[in-house]
Amino acid sequence: MQSCKRCGECGEMKPLTEFNRSSKGKDGYQWKCRACYKAYNKSRYKYDMEFSRSKHLKRTYGMAPEEYLAHFEAQDGVCAACGRPETTNDPRTKQVKNLQIDHCHKTGKVRALLCKECNNALGLLHDDVERIRLLLSYAELHQLSDIEF
């Protein structure tokens, strides 16, 4: 029984322990070594994520990735409400997420880019300006009363 195999991708001879098992392979192993298979999947995942994001932007907000980038640059890469950069990490990629797109749910018009916290707060308050004012008054009142104690 053979103990080495040539990778169909990089062409190197490697021990069978460097190949994943496959019931489809004639010898019971995949045709790519683990390193090549991992590199292929990583590049494919990145492409799929970019393509998927592009489709999502167009379908949901009617905007191209270039338009998102223009908004991002116009805001200097920070939230339009609080002025802070996004800090939430994507659990899969471990990278900082993009700013979220704030839009009017009635008209679909894009307003600005917000961090996750500001976008969630605005959504939870249903974009109700009066409710936001009341909550701000409440927060200011209790912040002042906490300091006075």
C-alpha cells in the first residue's frame, strides 16, 4: 500500500496523512492535499462573501458596494450618530464588522451608516423621534440624580 501521494494542485509528493479521506477518490483520499484544499476553501469563502454582500446591498438597499464605500469615506469610517468606529467582531471571520446601513423602512431611502449599537437602539425605538426625546430626557434626569447622591 502506498504511503505517499502527489497533490493534484501543488504537485508535491506528500504522505497520505496530508490528505483528507474521500470515498470518491480511487485510493480513498482527496486529490488535493489539506493545505491546498484549505487555501482553495479560504479564497472561495472570501469571494462568496464579497459576492453575497454585493447582492445583499443591491437587493435590500438598491446600492452598489462603491456607494457603500462612498458613504463610509464621507463619514470618515465612523458612525453618523455617535461618531465612533464599529467595534463588533464577526464571529466567523474574527474581523470588525462593517457599519450598518440605516434606512427609512417606509421609503427604503438610505440615510447614513451607523454602528450596531446605534442602529439597534434606533430600530428598537421604531424611529420614533418623540420616544427618543423622552428616553434622552429620562437618561439625563437619572444621570444627574445619580451624581447628586
